[in-house]
Amino acid sequence: MITLLCPGQGAQAMGMGKAWHDASAAARRVFADADAILREDLGSNLSELCFGGPVDRLNQTDISQPAIYTVSVACFEGLRERGAVGEFDAAAGLSLGEYTALFLAGAFSFEDGLRLVAERGRLMQDAAVRSQGGMVAVIGADEAQAQAVCDQARGSDVLVCANFNAPGQIVLSGSLAACDRAVEAAAAAGLRASKLTVAGAFHSPLMQPAADAMATALEGVELGNLRVRVWSNVTAEPHVPGNPELVRQRLVEQIVRPVRWAESCAGLVAAGCLKYHELGPGTVLKGLMRRINRSCEVTNHDQP
């Protein structure tokens, strides 16, 4: 069974997608479409930001999210043009990458998906600026240990487990003061912890304003039936086929609820998915899968 893995925010890097753009006519068409769709909103071409930055702008949530979506789709179209990837059986994406997976499975058009992730990025950036939150990676902890760190460090602030990326790699999210206390609490528990360079407290209750507004944006997009199974970050199970309203609900919940990536990958393996193609940019998901299940074969396509 062939499964596509779609990267999320954090995979961006200046120059991403340039090699695919230069090597593939199909990939170039994706970038040209994205430029035309977002040029007026961004005041520049998305492709130029991907290829040449500036890196500070590319790393902003409102740019990095549509940029990663576009590069991932360009990568897929380039692979399909070469006959390297044809039919596939399932797809999964980390956070933002779930939108890429849903597009590839037929949930919405490329343009609708691009406008959704651009709006998602803008809303999350706005919520991050208002809430002044952060994230902390805790290494070596299981879920119970990570939750104990949250409980000890939270106080009267917000602090939750936000990303279950792989065994021993959990990310906390919440108020800046609580994140500072979490680093100390983790160290006291014999765990390694470090604050992440992110715009805000993603996948936490501090993103609720973004989730509320995203619900409205999703209502304006017609969702088609999924051609293949797509794993939900929220449930770590496939989206229910033929139920677009539930897909919308899960995408809204995803903004404020934990990303259960390790559990999703375990579910993919249990369903018989052992061969994966990771779309660009980056190689993050191949690295995580190595920690989740070493028996899986992951081919990375960051470069043609």
C-alpha cells in the first residue's frame, strides 16, 4: 500500500521547491497558479518568497502555511509527471499538512485549499500576536510524564500537550510564563526540554479565535468525497467518508487540539501501510517515522 506523507509548518526553508520548479513543467504550473491566486493578497509572488525569502517573511505563519502547501503539491505533481508516484492508497499530513493530504484525496480544489491554508495561517498569526504564547519540546517523556509537567507548570495560565510527534518527543503549548516554568519542571523530572522558536501557542486554547474564524472559512468551501483514506490529526483515525461536515469540524478542532501524529502513524501501519512517499519540503516526517516504526520504508522527495 502506497501512502503519502505531507509536511507541516516548520518544514519551510528558503529555496524550497526551486529544484522541482526548475525540473518539472507540472510543478511550475502549480507555482504559477499559486502566484496568480495569492499575488494580490500577498503583494508579491508566493514562489519568490519560497525561492528567495527573505527568510524572516517566509517563516511567518501567514506565509509559511500556503508556501508549504504549494511546495508539497508541486512536488506531488512533479512526481506524477515522471511516473514516480501514481495511484496511492492513503494520505496523512502533520497539522497544516492535513490540508495537503485532503486536497490530494479530492476533498477540494487546489485553489480552495490554498485559500483555506492562507486564511488559516493569517488567523493563527493574528491569534499568536494577541495571545503571546509559546511552545516547548520535551524529549524523553511519555504522555503521562508530559502531562505531569503541564500540570506542575500551568498555574493559572494555559499549558497543554500539543504535539505527540513520536515516542519520546512531545511538544507543550501555552502562555509564555507557563512555558518557562515547563522547562524548569521538565529538568527537575530528569527530562530535556527547550523552548521552540515559533510565533505562538499553536494547538492550544489560545488559538480559539483562529478556530472560530476558520469554521466560517470552511463553511464557504464545498468538500467532495475522499478518494482514499486520510488520517485526522485530532482522532488519529481516518476521516469518515461521505461526511464533509465532520471533516470541517475536525479541521476546526485541529487548531486548538493536540496533533496525534505518532498515533496516526501507528494506525497507518496497523492498516497495512508500510511504504511511504514524503512530499517536500524537508525530511521531518521521515525522521519521525524512523522513531515511530523502523520497519516502514519512507522515500523522501524534497529534491527531484
